[in-house]
Amino acid sequence: MTQQGNKTAVPSGHLEVIPLGGMGEIGKNMFAYRYGDEIMVVDGGLAFPDSLQPGVDLIVPRIDYLLQNAALIKGWILTHGHEDHIGGLPYILPRLPRVPVYAARLTLGLVREKLSEYGVKEADLDLRETPVNATVRIGTQFVVEFFRMTHSIPDNVGYILHTPVGQVIHTGDFKLDAHPTDGQPSDLHRIEAAGDSGVLLLISDSTNAERPGTTTSEAEVAQNLEALIASCRGRVFVSTFASQVHRLQNIVRIAERQGRRVIMEGRSMLKYAQISQDLGYMEFKNPLMTTDEVGDLQDSQILYLCTGSQGQPMSVLSRLALGMHAKIALKRGDSVILSSNPIPGNEEAVNTIVNKLYEIGVDVFYPPAYKIHASGHGSQEELLTVLRLARPKYFLPWHGEPRHQINHARIAQTIPQPPRRTLVAKNGDVIRLSADEFKVTGTVPAGAMYVDGLGVGDVGDDIMLERIGMSQEGVMVVTALLHPTPHVDIVSRGFVKPNRELDAQVRKVALDSLESGLRDKKRTEDLRDDMYGAVRRFVRKATGRNPVLIPLLVD
């Protein structure tokens, strides 16, 4: 690419595919396609922080490339309503020009709710509801043909991108569920028809590339849940992902058949259920109840649907397990069902909650002992089906960590007509695509933009390292008053227990350094640096520890 001011000039004749999130990771999905002087964007998700990102609320993709080329953006499409695909939009869309944003009905409903929650005015955006089988033109170079793919939320789509260099198929998140809750299976004949006419590039979901066979149908999960709930005699508490709209609908139907009234607890779950009901994607034979309305209902007539399947600290299930819920207390005879698997990194939090539930004396049911959860992503046989139908010339495994991408690449080599070339890409890679070319030709800024309180992007990796350092070694603040007589105060947190002798020794080391520097008439900056070095060396030698050291000089 050649530089022209803040913009990058791209010669025509090839398409650039630029993953800005979701490549080599699971979360914060975002793609940009560029042909000449036109850019089309796909999704804008978020991810949640891990133990190495203390204090961070959310993580969204960096959009430096889009900001630098904002005038070239012609349109945006959204594949479905999960947080890892739309959760970053309130932080992203207001910073970019107003362009058409195309999404299916439920996806758009969830986006509207999310934008409203963050104070983003819909009038400032151009949101356009699009049927799941629609075709839309974006700019002069892109035509997008949507097609239905089953997932764990309604209105999930993949798309065929028609470009001057050829057809690109992006599956979106998917599994090939033959018996989906809404009775609408994946639209595979659209992929097959594209394969017959020639697919230049396939971009496909790699999440379950390590799992043999096919992913369990949501219908089988519903059958197992029904049998389990039928065996429970007291109150039943079911925790699952709030965005699992199909799962929520099935549990509501099970409760209705078994004579249980449903009470939903948890803001995110209520939000998804309310929007889904308003738009016709969920049905309730009886109105949802609140905890205050339980009244004289027998325990055998109650089913709670609640958040907390991932052990989130302030979720409903966590508060129940810790005895901190304001209105509900678990008791012997209750049954708690975790219709979910821990997301990688959440295992310890989930295990803690499960152990607390056992201590209370409730009956606890969870996978793998009970087959009451199924992934929303296809396993190896389903990935093979898409590859065989598409028969792409080139292949880009997406939506997964490197091990998932690499295993997906290996699967692709087993089909009768394997791709001519497969790339395992990273976020920020600029992938040049034409009839005879498929390679990484450069990079653009990409990675994490941290949301911390009201700040977006003002906390970087350097701040993360400082926070980790403080959490591991503590912090020591050394404040020196230079005049009229040098004096030193020590304050430490998370370092050692109060220790007068150690504090006195640190003060002496700092004071000796200051007095020596003052005699030599050193600059204030040099006095500070000398004091910092002397104290750091002494503390390391005396304690074997390296607290974050903050030297302050008051002249």
C-alpha cells in the first residue's frame, strides 16, 4: 500500500480483506473489506477481560484504520446479535461517519437497545432492517447476499460478498442444526449455488475445529432439560447465557408443560427476552412473574431463569450461591441447573459457584455429567460440509484461537477439491485477494481498545503492566521534601505488613541519596532518579521483592 496523507491508496484490481478483531481469538469480531476507494465493514463486537487485564470493563477492537479512512466507508453489515459481534458498536459507530448499517430484525432490535443504553441517538445513525435472505448494494463495488445460518440466536446470517474480483463467502457463526428451535435450518443451497458458480474465498467459523463429528442439536438439549426438570420436586433454578434466545424459549415451553411459572432474574436476560418477545421471536403462554408475585405458589410450581452461568461476580446465580440475594434464599430441595459450559478462563469462577451451591445443600446439575448444553458452533463434520459445498479457491479460517484456525486449515485439505491456498491470519493483517493472488501484503493497527469506567482507549498495555505489577508486588510511594531541610515519608500498599524498621531503613537510603545529590547541586530530575535507583536496589536486596516504586519530590 502507498501512503497519501492520512489515507492509504489502494490500486484497483484486487480486494483487501482486513480482520480488525476475531482472528486468532474468540471475541470482538470485526472485518473490513476494501476495493479501490471503498470500504465495507462487518460487525463490531466486544470481548471480556481476563486476569491479565485488571480493572478493565470491556474490550473493543481498535479502529485506527477506519478512523484514518473514514471517508471511504460506504456501509456496514451485522451478522447477528451476540455481544462478540455487536457489543462494541456504542463505542465505535459514534466515532465514524453516518453510513447505512444493515441487520436482520432481531439483531437490529438488540443494537437499538444497546445504543439507547449508552446514550447514542438513533437519529445520528442510519439503521436499516434487512430480511435474512436479502441482497443489498454497498457503494459501487460490493453486493451482499445474505443467507440464514443456524446458531444459538435467531436471525443469524452468513453472506456472499460479490466483488469485482469474485465471490467471497463468510459463514458467520454457525452450526448445521437439523432441528433448530425455530424450525428454520441453514440455507445451504445458497452456499452450494455459489460453489457451482465459483467461490474465490471462504471465510469460515473455526470455533469447534478440534471437535469430531457434529454438534448436538438444540432439540436434544431441550429433551434432556425436560426430563431433568420433570425429575425435580422443589424450586428449579436454570442458568444459561442470556443471549441463548432459542434455549430460553425451550425452557419456557418446558416450564409451561410441567405447570411451572417462570420468573426471570438478571438484567441482561430480561432485556433479551423482552426484545425477543416484542419482535415475535419468543412466546409466553403465561406472563413472566417477578419474585414478589410468587405468593402462595408451591415450590413445584416455580422455575427461575437467571444469569450467572459463567460465575460473574454480581450475577444472580453468584449472589444466590453466596447468600447475598436480596429477595431469594436457596434451600435444601431446590435444584440448580447450569445449562452452559464455562468459557475458557471462567472455569475457576464457575467451580467456586458450584462448590458454594453444594455447601448450601441444593441439587446441582451441569455438563458433562448431564447433556444439557450444546455449542452454537459447528464441529468437524459441519465444517467439512460447508467446505465441500463452497469448494473455494482460497480459504481463511476465522473465529477461533490459532489452534482452532490451524486445525480448520488441516480439515480443508481433506476435501476432494482442497483450497489452492489457506492463510492463518492475525488481526491487522492486510490480505490481498484477486483471481491469482491470496497473501498478506502488510498490516494496519489492530488489537485491543480497553473500556475502563468512562474512559475508552485511555488505558493501554503499559497501564495494564503497571496494574499487574501492583497486584503482584504492591506499591511504595517515596515522598521527599527538599526544603528547608530534606525529609522523606514512606507509604506502601500491598507490599509488606507495617514495618517500622524497614521504613526507617528506606527513609535513610532515600535521604542519603538526596543529601548527596544536593551537595553536588544536581538537577531535581537527577535527584529523583538517583533516589529511585537507590531505594529500588535496597528494597530488592532487603526483601527480594520489586514493588511498583513511585518517587515524588516536593521542592
